Amino acid sequence: MGKLTKKEAEQLQNEGILTDEAVNEMQDLGLVGRKSRGTKRVMKAKNNSWVSPQFYFRGLSNDEYSKKMTELSNKVHELFEEYTTTQNK
């Protein structure tokens, strides 16, 4: 079975097909992606070149995110949104 993207799951939520609880459960089961695609967060470096911040858990391999890891990742990405701008891929 294929995996839904976060955007596809959000569309199904907006259409009333999936509930928030269902999407969260599907994410926990690995059936829905957790990351958005299509836009890149960037900010200007001192020399005016564009750079993209990254955040990941090194050594995760085939393991899954814990609830605390997801919470931390969400908070870091909120900071990315506050300090960066979007750039279409």
C-alpha cells in the first residue's frame, strides 16, 4: 500500500473524509507523511546568498519518531517559519 503525502491527507481533511484523529493515527502507523513538500524555507546569509536550514535526527535509520521527537521537530519547524521565507522548488 502507498503512503499519502501530508498535503493529500490535508485535502481529505478539508473535504471531511478524514478527521484530525484519523490523520494523526495514520501518521503514527506510517501511512501518512509528516513533512510537507513543494516549498523550501530559506534565509539570507551575511553575503546575501540563500541558505536553507535543516533539522533531522542522526542515527534514526529505520526507526520511527517518538512523540517527544515529533514535538521537538514541530517546535523547530515553527522557528524555521518565523525566521525564514518560502521559495518554490
